[in-house]
Amino acid sequence: MQIRLENIKENATSFMRSCGYALERQAGRELSFIRRLRGYNYPRFHTYTYVEDGILVINLHLDQKKPSYEGTNAHSGEYDGDLIDAEAERIRSFAN
């Protein structure tokens, strides 16, 4: 699910941290953040975040488990559904 937020007063890292996310890595202009659902590594919310024309773009999904095979990105991700909708709304609430 893609979330687009305008008029964010802070940088992407500060905003995502205020939402409870931790920076995982940076690749060019794109930042990867995670938020664990429980005390374990998985399942977890995962975002790829970047700024485009002053708009914070957050691509959100739920990683159910770590990648199955070394060197792959397959991770049983969920990109829509009730959990994703609720998390997107939670993130939007921090922008207000």
C-alpha cells in the first residue's frame, strides 16, 4: 500500500521514528524502515520511504517471515488487508 503525505514538518527518518519505526538501511534516496509486531523479528511492518516533490511517499507491507532462500527477496509479504489498512491509518495520524 502506498501512503503519500504532504506538508510533513520533519525529515523522513524523524517522522518514521515518531511512528515507532527503526531505520533498517538506505539505498540511494530510498530508506527502509521496520516496525516489529511482537518482540520477534517477524512478522513486521516494512516500508520503503522516499521524498518526491516535497511529498513523503511510504510503500508499506507486512513481512510474514524472512526470505526463504539466501539471496532472494521472497518473504511472504502482504500488501493489503485489514492489518495494512489499520497501520496506514496509524501512520497518517502522526502527520496531523
